[in-house]
Amino acid sequence: MFEKFSFIRTGKVGGQERLAGSLQRVPVHVAIIMDGNGRWAKRRGLPRIAGHREALKTVKKVTNEARRLGIKVLTLFAFSTENWKRPKTEVEFLMKLPEQFLNSYLAELIENNIQVRAMGDLSLIPAHTMKAVNYAIDRTKNNNGLILNFALNYGGRSEIVQAVKTVVRDVQSDKLRSDTIDEDVLSKYMMSRALPDPDLLIRTSGEIRLSNFMLWQLAYTELFFTDVYWPDFNEGNLQEAVREFASRQRRYGGIVEKGSEKR
Ligand code: V07
């Protein structure tokens, strides 16, 4: 369903004029850990929530740029299972962001043929938040452009635990034979089952860790870390990450046939 890479013709990449008709290898699935909102705000003497508010503008910018570049899936780490430990007021503010984002942007998402999805333990997300998210998922379910996948109350280890529990249940009810379990089978029990693994992971704000994000799916992913705070991240920064991805593919990969990657 998803080709390993898409090739698009680009005039300008990163403000740099390229030869007309030159080919740029674009990752199919880009995942982003959007870090540094608090630090961005602190640096300006603003409350943390001002950073989160600004962060929404970056989500819009990056979504549009991803679509323009021909990326097929954009997964954004919006709320981790650890984020509940933050002050109650901040958590409450964060849980209003999906509604804010969708109130101002859903019409444009629909217009741009973008499909909204969510993954994570959504049972713990407040009802008012899920109402807005589910409405957006439903309104965009037939769109076949960019998939905008939000990780909400998501944790990588917890996802693996949930997958194992479901596998055990299916084995016990004779839906699955234990001797057929392999990586492909287990992949189908992950929340990301309908999506290809990320080709490129971006983390902003200088931290060089995965922080429990998509542990299973990131096994072969190219990692790109930048010091830029998420509210300052822009179209050019995404282009830079995609350019770096393309150059690594050229240097180390050559043209790799799907399924024949070195393991
Ligand atoms: C959140 C803004 C981005 C930086 C990281 C944390 C704060 C967009 C959403 C969202 C989620 C679902 C949806 C539409 C939008 C969001 C949370 C936090 C909890 F359907 N940004 N964003 N959700 N931040």
C-alpha cells in the first residue's frame, strides 16, 4: 500500500534552488517529538502554556509543509503517558489544544484532503477532547492525502504490553497459533498497524533520547536531532531534516528495494 519512498520534483528545497527536474527522495513516514515549548516560553519570560499555544502554529506549518513535500504520514507526539505527572493546570490546558487546533484548522484539513488519526490509550483522554478528535477523525476518514497521526497518551512500552496481551488473548481463543507469531504478526497488534514504520524521526530542542516513543517501529528509522525549540521549528527546518534523510539514503543506502534492507 505504501511505497518505500516517494520521488517528487522540487524547485526549491531549503531556500536552495535545485536543478529543474532533480529528484529528491522523500521519507514516506515522518515522526516528530515536539519538544521545547516550555523552554521557549521560559526564555521569553512567559508561562509554559504560552509555549504550548505557540506550538500549535508550528503544528499547522509543519503539516502543510509535509503535505507540500509529498510526505504520506506525519506522526506527532502530542502527549505521552508520562505527561500526566505535570501540574494539573498544565495538563488541563494541554487537553484543550486538540479542540483549539481543530476549531481553527479542521476546515483547512478537509480542504487539503488530510486524514486525521490518533493512537495511544485514548480511554484516559477527557471526553471533551475525544469528542473533538473523534469528530475530526470521522470527518476526514475518506480523505486520501497526508495522514496526520496524533500520538495521545502514548507510550512505546505500554503499546508493546497491550499488543502482547491481545496476542495472548487471541492464542487462548484459538484465533492465533503461537507457532506463527513473528515480527510481522506482532506488528499487526501495534497501534500503528495500518501505517508503515517511520523512515525519519525528528526530535526538537536538543534532547537526544527516544523517551518511550514508538520503540517497536523506530528499529530502522533515521534519527534527526535539532536544537531548535518546537515553537521556532519551521518549514525550512523540516526541509533540512528531509534533505539530511535523502543524503544519508544516497550515502549509505543507494536505491534499496523494499524488503531487502540490510538487517
Ligand atoms: C499538543 C502542541 C504541540 C507540541 C507538543 C505538546 C502540546 C496538536 C494537538 C492535537 C491532538 C489531536 C488532534 C488535533 C490536535 C495536540 C496535545 C498537545 C495534547 F486531533 N498539538 N497538541 N494535542 N501540543
